[in-house]
Amino acid sequence: MYKEAYELIKNSKSIVLISHVNPDGDALGSSLAMLPVLKKMNKKVRVVNVTKDLPSNLDFLPGFKEVKRELPKNYDLIISFDCGSFDRLGIETKEAKIINFDHHISNTRYGDINLIEPDFSSTGEVVYKFLKKNCIEIPKESALCIYTALVSDTGFFQYESVNERVFLMASELVKLGVEPDFVAKMLNEREPLSKIRLIAKILDTLTLYLDAKVAVVKLTQKMLKETGANISHAENASNMARSLATVEVGVLLREEEDGRIKVSLRSKNYVDVSKIAKMFGGGGHKRAAGFTSRYSEFESVLKELLEALKKEL
Ligand code: 5GP
Ligand code: MN
């Protein structure tokens, strides 16, 4: 499959690298990792993400400024990254062939070639395997992007997906010139005041349910307006809710611009939140998953969710 994907790339002229809406470090990192590789192969390449405000803490990734919101006029191959279902790419067309690089167990396999590794730490690790399998030299810029993808999706080597293979990859990326302290500082030590103000407001809503095993926090559009923060600044709120000693599942209920409610789920030890997210039309991983609710009032979303969680706790 990895060889087949490489053949398809070799036989394409104009390639789009695209990741899911509201991208994280893994989504943007893994797509940008392929940019210098394809440029070296003399391909016409465009990196696309339809999101208006990309997370500014990812602006150090080589190629970040080249990311466009629109597809080019002509292209013959789409490579998607870190995206479990086609609709989360935010594009209409499905004319060109698709290679689907991902690590979500819930991936709907919408590609013509699907490189899905549910046991992998990150989509960045899938890109790394692709480069290794095809004996492609890893450019320094790509190493930085893959390392960023890796630490973004493992919370800096914290989660169950972290194993010896992950550390061996990290070791090679460092050998190729990645400076771990630089990446950590870029990602974590450049917070805008608006984000801290927003987090204070979100944490103020924290409520415990089901014997304090579930912690729920809320984000409204009003909070975004009051603080001047944007939606990506709330990324960590569900992790914070989970971090409480008694809590197994942390939940963020987020009001979107269009009034719909996006639910982020994080579990600690035993609840498979991807199973829960799937029940409501979403997806993700065992310990991190999400969905957009059919309800648009917090109370209804929460009632339905708590009923589902009760059975798993
Ligand atoms: P987050 O809570 O950070 O938005 O997402 C956590 C994980 O669940 C990510 O891996 C993300 O791709 C997945 N996820 C979040 N929302 C959705 C959704 O609406 N549909 C699907 N398929 N996956 C989602
Ligand atoms: Mn990922």
C-alpha cells in the first residue's frame, strides 16, 4: 500500500495536501511534512486547509505561510491528512484520486488508497513510515513537521500510543536537526492573553456529574467575543476537565458560529470515547474523540451524552 501510494504520487503532476478543519499540530504538521518531499520530486503542490484562523502557534512550521483556503483550479491527486471522514476536509469535490493518511480507528476509508494506522501515535508517524518504506530521504523541514505532529498528538509523549517505536522515530528526527526545546517553546510558550482569559471563563463553567467521574466545561460564542480569543484557543479545555483526580471523562461543549454544538471528549483509563462519539455521528480515538450534536441547546446535548456515558462508567 505504501509503495502503491508512492507510485500514484510519482504518476501525478499537480497535488493537493489537505487536512481537517480546525487543524491541530498533527493535521498541519503531517501535511506540511510532505511539501518539501513533493517539491523535490518537481510536483506542483498546494497545501490546503479551509479554516479561516489557523492556530498561530503553528506558524513556525516550514510552509505555514503557503497554506491556502481554496483548492487550485486543476489538480490530479488529493492527499488528505489526519482526517477521519471526507466531510471534515470541508471541500465539495471528489473528482481527483485520494490518498488518505490517517491514524483514526473510526476512519471511513474514503480514499482510493487508505494508509490508516490506528495504533500509531499520530498521522505524522504514518508519513514517517511512508518515507521510510519508500527509502525517501527525510528533509530537515519535514523532520520538524513530523516531530511537531508527534508531540501534538501525544501531549509530549504522555499517552498510551507512546512506545519504543515512537521514541526511536523521535530520536531519528532529532538526529536530523529537530530541537525539542524549540518546538516546545513555539507550541507552549507563546500564549496570547486572550487565550488565558478565555480559559478562565471556560473553567468557571466546570460542573461534575455521575459521581464526579465526568467533568463538563462550556464555551459560548459570547466568551470568544468578550475575550477576543478564537476557537482553537479552547483546544485544551477538555484535557483540563479530565485532569481532575476523580474524573474519567472530560467534556467540552462548544457553541459554533452557526449555533451548533461541538462536543470534545477525553477519557483517562477505560472509557472508549470514540465509541460514544460514533454513536452520535462523530469519531476519533479511544481517549480523544468528538462529534457535532443534532441538538443546539447545551441542556439537550448534555442529557443525551450523560445517558450514554452512564452505561460506560
Ligand atoms: P477534538 O476533541 O480535539 O476536536 O478531537 C479529538 C479527536 O476526535 C480528533 O482525533 C478528531 O479528529 C476526532 N474528532 C473530533 N470531532 C470529530 C467529528 O465531528 N467527527 C469525527 N469523525 N471525528 C472527530
Ligand atoms: Mn492526529
